Amino acid sequence: MRIKTVKAQRLSNFNSIGRDYDVIYLKNSSELHDIANNFIILGNGTNSLFVSEQSNPFVSLKEMTAVKFLNSYTIEAEAGILLPNLITQLKKKSLGGLEFTYPVPATLGAAVYQNFGAFGKEIGFMVKKVTVFDKTEQRFYSIDTHNTAEYFFYRDSYFKQHQLVITNITMELPTLSEHEVNDQLNAISNKRQSIYPLKKTLGSIFLNTPECSAGKLLDEAGLKGKVHNGAYVSEQHANIIINKSASSEDIYDLIQLMKTSVKKKANISLKEEIFIY
Ligand SMILES: Cc1cc2nc3c(=O)[nH]c(=O)nc-3n(C[C@H](O)[C@H](O)[C@H](O)COP(=O)(O)OP(=O)(O)OC[C@H]3O[C@@H](n4cnc5c(N)ncnc54)[C@H](O)[C@@H]3O)c2cc1C
């Protein structure tokens, strides 16, 4: 393992300006035994905002990216691999299934932790076994997740609810030709870009509510295009913040403003989908 001090703006492509953080980069999962159990796991930071000083270090699994092809449709991958890189490797073996995530540069581990979903699909349906590290018990074990409904929920999972560190994921994937995968990647990428800009965002800031989508509530509260220092709410989609040159604190303040505006207008309390540290 190696330890590095990293500026907030280098922890994700969102690049909001902030403090320095200590990050421990692991080479393999067994190193989890060698660190104190008060760490915070970091994926690729696409859904994370780094605001406050942290007394505990971040641990990154981004250097753990191995993929094993177990049979013609089953793979086992390490949690740190980025989804676009995994898609590229799968394509070469005529496997698909993850196109709906494209081109979001999330790690596989975080995508499983949050049950990444889009366009009517969720990653949990393809996940058959998850190996985890339990920080409290200081041990590894594997969980059979064939019974999807027991382990995966809307932007949530058993692993998130139990604060488990995901180290390896076994997935069963559909056979697709490289040509079919490429067609789907283009279609999904175009569709995403028509909904909101993909660069310098954190994805959806808030979870949808049972009554209504967060985007609609924010739109009705007049948030589209709202500017705050170096950031603004997308004119295309009111649940998306675009960063131009803002600090993490500026983004945090804009999030609070969005929340209070919806509370005032619709008397609904929005809950963040993103993780704020
Ligand atoms: C442009 C854009 C579009 C997006 N579109 C979608 C979408 O369509 N659907 C969707 O669901 N999400 C979407 N997202 C949100 C986000 O990318 C995902 O939810 C993704 O899972 C976050 O991955 P990450 O590696 O960046 O995680 P991070 O932001 O680094 O971490 C997110 C959380 O996961 C935890 N975590 C990370 N790795 C592990 C692990 N191995 N074990 C346990 N916990 C872990 C972290 O502690 C943190 O709590 C989008 C984001 C962006 C920027």
C-alpha cells in the first residue's frame, strides 16, 4: 500500500476546490487487515463531495482492477475497476450487460454498493456473489446474491446498509457481439447527453421521493439555471449541479439552497443521493 496526501479537487472529476486528504491506496484486499478500521472507502469520487476535515483516512481500491473470466458468461472482478474499462474488457469476450452505465467512470465496487441504475436497469440483477471485508469483525466473507430482491434496492444495497467493504464481485452477463455492444454504448451515451451534461457533475444530487422525481420538484421550485459562485444548477435538469470553478463549500451551500427551496415550495424534504464528507 502507499499513502498520499491528495487535494479535494484531485479526488474526482468534479474538481471542486477544497482541503487536502490522506488517501491509502491498496494493492490488494488483504492489506485491509493492516489498517485501522476507522477508514472511509473511496471509489472514483463521481458521487462524492469533499467538504469537511476528516480525522479518518480514505482508502482507495482503485489499484485493484483484476478481472477473471470464469466461464463463457461469468466473471469475477476486483472492486476498483472503472466501469468503462470493464465494459472494454467484456466486449473483447463478446459479453455485455453494463452498457446502461456508460460512460460514467464509477468503480464497480461503488456501483454495486449503490445498486447503480439507469434506463430501467440495475446492476444488482447481474451480481451473483460479493466478497466483502467486515470492518467490525475484521474478516472477509462471500455472500451469494442470487436472490436479488434480498440484497439490492433503489440506490441502496445490503452492503451499504451493513457498511461492508466490497472487494470482489461475481457477475453473470449476457452474450453480445462487440458490434452490438458498441451500438448500445453510442445510443446510451447520446441519450445521457441529451438529458444533462456528463462533465463536471456529480450525477443526481438528490434521491427521487416516493411522490415525485427530485428533478421535477427542484424545477418547480425554480432552481434550473440557479448560479452560486462558481457553480450552477443545470438548465437541462434541475437535479444536476455543474461545477465551473467552485469550492466544495460553494457546492455544499448550493445543495442546501436547493433543499430549502423544495421544502418551502412543496413541503418535501429531499435526501442527498451523493455522499458528503
Ligand atoms: C455524469 C454522471 C452520471 C451518473 N449517472 C448515474 C446513473 O445513471 N445511475 C446511478 O445510479 N448513478 C449515477 N451516477 C452516480 C455515481 O456515478 C454512481 O452512483 C457510482 O456508483 C459512484 O461510483 P464511484 O466509484 O465514483 O463512487 P464514490 O463516489 O467514490 O463513492 C460512493 C460511495 O460508495 C462507497 N464505496 C465506494 N467503493 C466501495 C466499495 N468497494 N465497497 C463499499 N463501499 C464503497 C463510498 O464509501 C461512498 O459512500 C452518475 C454520476 C455522474 C458523475
